[in-house]
Amino acid sequence: MNIDILVIAGYFILMIVISFAFKKMASSSTSDYFRGGGRMVWWMVGATAFMTQFSAWTFTGAAGKAFNDGFMVAAVFIANTIGYGVAYWWFAERFRQTRVDTPTEAIRNRFGNQNEQFFTWAIIPLSILNAGVMINALSIFVSAVFNLDMTITIWTTGLIVLVISLLSGAWGVVASDFVQTLIVAVISVACAVVALVEVGGPGRIITEFPSGFIMGPDMNYGVIILGSIVFFIAKQIQTINNMQDSYRFLNAKDSKTAEQAALMAMCLMAVGTLIWFIPPWASAILYPDAAQQFSNLGSKASDAVYLVFAERAMPAGTIGLLLAGLFAATMSTMDSALNRNSGIFVNSFWTPIICKGRETSEQSRLRVGQLVCIVNGLLVILIALLFSSLKEMSLFELMMTVSTLAQVPLLVPLFMGVIVKNTPKWAAWATVVFGMFVSWMCISYFTPQALGELLDIAFTKREMSELRTIITIAAHLLLTCGFFYATKFFYRPESFSAQEKQQVEKFFVDLETEFVSDDKQKEFDKLQSTKLGNITLMMGGALFLMCLIPNPLWGRVLFALCGLSVLFIGYLLKPKQANKKLAFNR
């Protein structure tokens, strides 16, 4: 346990180093602080796009579902892969071409000022809600490892994430996401390799998984499995490609970079889908009692199955790496949300509404953004405490309930509005209101129980859970998306002023106009490569030194290989003739 604590401490030191290394790059303007001035290279943007859809929930709630239900959980991540594929094909470069600093500015240009305010006060609470789910997921693991009370764990981990998020803006957030991607990759690949060796290969997972690998337990109808996959794909295409989540690609230095970043995220998600769940799948065969090891977690005990695998199968020090990976995943979700929320509040409310056009300095806006970051962070902690009290709902169900019932109505107009042009002023906010009504109908009337009565079928508990998600997504695709499209028939050009028409027209012209970086970009490319190259070399060296931990020979070799892999990446990143004074004294 002392070794694991040292590993976690080393991780936090690395995050602080990153924050200080990039702090000056975020201090000159709000654009630098909120989106890195739109000057980031493709591998940094690709890493933050990937980490946005990755969280501690992957190692906890999703791992628990993989342990219990088999292959089905992969549907979520297959859908993510396809979602990023669509971003690479069409959306990513166009989001960069909106030429704004925050998502709500793009919403204003497309839908007008009233919708900007509506979505400002819809996006911020929802992102706090989602971040609370992530912090709650992280606290499950940390409390299980250190045998701490969940409340203490949530406060401790939440405050650590908040403090690190405050040290720098988008530059620090995205740089830490890149390093965190490496940490997640290292722990995932190492655990997957050991799991395959221990279980005897992928064939045994498929043939000997309890209750069937594809269908899993309590599942009598293959059409439900197929429906879950199809509708998750439709949902994640919207979730990844909408104006709210465009902030990932707004960081890119140009249109081509945004496109390359989406391709990188797609490839990482595709490979990750194949390796993340091998340890929990193998554990269902090797350690069928894994869900009972942390019985103090109640109905969430199976969410700690990754920890059980690390304790029983991996060399000493792995639990520390696993927890570092969990912190990495949670930080990437929370610090991105805090940074985005700060930008939205400052640019879409503080400056235009509170200051009402008065001249304000960049430094004053930066201070307001940091204060908003603190308030948001504290609210995330309080939400996580609320979620921890919901003992009867599994983490997977909690995550799916929050994302499908609350998030989908908000995203429909932000996705459709990029495709459908001629809509009335009220189309966006009215679609969200209608979508919330659809969500309520799914809770009250369009239920699995009602479907079972209609078909005279007694669905199992698991089938009910899957159907609840399918019905909700299907209802929003048919009804909510249909509502937004139908508003075209109420479009009246004369209801828009000349300025409003020009603003919407410019939005769509910008979407199709390539953005090219300026002559100063080479300087920023060199800065990013040099700084992150050095930091990656530091992390690789620390990982290599873990081969000195008293372990069997294979464990030492495993850590040595992990360290050498990261060292090689650091070597590739560093410019061969870097200007050291420029890199470290900027």
C-alpha cells in the first residue's frame, strides 16, 4: 500500500508540473485560458477529445457491467468509436470553423441571443451533474482501496481535482489530458495482457464466460441486444457531434488539425474497446467471487472488480497506477467541464449581461472565470455526495439515466441546428422543452412495464434496464428530432432583423470556410512539443524505475516495458533542435 501511495503522489506531482509548465501560456487572454487560443496540435486535441468520453466510470460502473453481463457493455464504446468517425468525416473541422472561443458563442451565432442565455443556464448545471457522477465513480475505488468513508473520499478527491484545475487554463487541461491518455493506455494494456495470459486467451473468455459472453445473464431476446447497440450508436453520434461539445475541436490550430484529432480519438476508442474490458471479462472466469470482496459497497460491489483483478493478478505498484488512471480519467472530465463552464459564464453572461458592453480588462475576466471554476467545483462535490446516497441504483444505471433523460433533449437542437438551416427563433429552446416532456413521458408512460403488458411478456430486471434506455433514445430520435425538423414549417424570414439574418448566414458560411493557422503557429508547435516531450520523458523514467519494486521477474519486465514505451513517445515528441530558452522561459 505504501508503494501505491507513492505512485499516486508521483502522479499528482506530475500534474502540478504540467500546470506550472503551461501556466504562462494561459495568462495573456481569455481565449488562451478557455481554449488555448486555438493553437493546439492534433495529438493534444485528439487526446483531450478521447479523454472527454473516458472517465473513472469506465473502470468502475462499466467494468462492473462487463463482469456481470459480458460483451454488452462494449456497445457504448463501439458507439463512441463511430461517433468520432462521423466527427472525422464531417463535424470536427466545421466546429473549428465556427471561429468562436466557447460553445455558447456558436449557439448565439446560430440561434440568437435568447438561445445563448437559455443554453448557458442549461449546459452549466448539466455538466455539473455529469461531473458529480464521475467524482462519485472515482470515490468508489478510492474508498475501497483505503477503507475510507465515501463522504471523506468525495471531498478529498474533489478538492484535489479542483485545485489542480485552477492552476492553469485550457493549456494545462489539454496537456494533462495527453499525459493522462498515456497513463490510461499503460495501465489498460498491462492489465489486458496479464488477464489474457492468466485466463488462457480470448477464446476461453468467449466460451467459458458465465451465462454466455454475448447475451449474458437474464437476457432472453437477442433483439434487445441489437437494439441497444443501434440506438447507442445514434445517441453517441449526437453526443459527440454537437455545438456544446465543440470546445474540444475549438482548441485545434486549424481545420485539418481538428479533423486529424477526431481521427486520433476514433482510433484510440476503437483500440480501447478491445482492451479495456478484458480484465473484468477474465475476472468473471478467474475470480467469480470478485463482486463479494468489497461487500461494504453494497449494490455497487461489482464496480470494484478492476481493483480485485489488480490486487490478485498484477505486480505490486499496479493499484497505484490504476488509481492514477482513475484520477486521470476523472480529472479530464471535471477540469474540461470547469474550464468550459468558466468560459461560457464569462463570455455569454458576465461580459454581455452583467457588464452590458462596458469595457472590461482581460485580467478581470480571467479572475471571474477562476471564481466560477471554484464555485462549479464545489457544486460538483455536493452533487457527488447526493449520488453516493442512492444505494439502490447501480452506477451504470445512474450514468445511463443522467445521460439519456437529461442530456439528450439538450443536445438535439445543438446537433440538428448544424444540419437544418431555416428554423424560427424559438426552435432551439422549444425543442429542449419538448424533449424534457418526452423524457417525462418515458419515465411515466413509455416504460418497459407498459411494453411488457402490451406484448404480454414478463421482462427480466436486466431486460427492463436495457429497454428503458432503448425506449428513451428511440423516443428522442423520433419525437424530439422530429419536432426540431418540423419547426422549419414555421420559419418566417420576415420575423428576423437584417442583422439576425446576416448573423445566421455568416454562421453557415464560416462552417464551410476552411480555417488556416497563421505564421506564428510554428512557435506554438515547438512550445507544445518541447514541453510535453520533456514531461513525457519524466513520466516514462518514473515508470521504468518501478521495475525496482520487489516483484517477480515478469512484473519487473512489465514495468520496464511500460516505461520504455512512454520514453519512446517522449523522444518522438521532442523537436530535434528545440529552442530551450523559448520552451522554458516563455
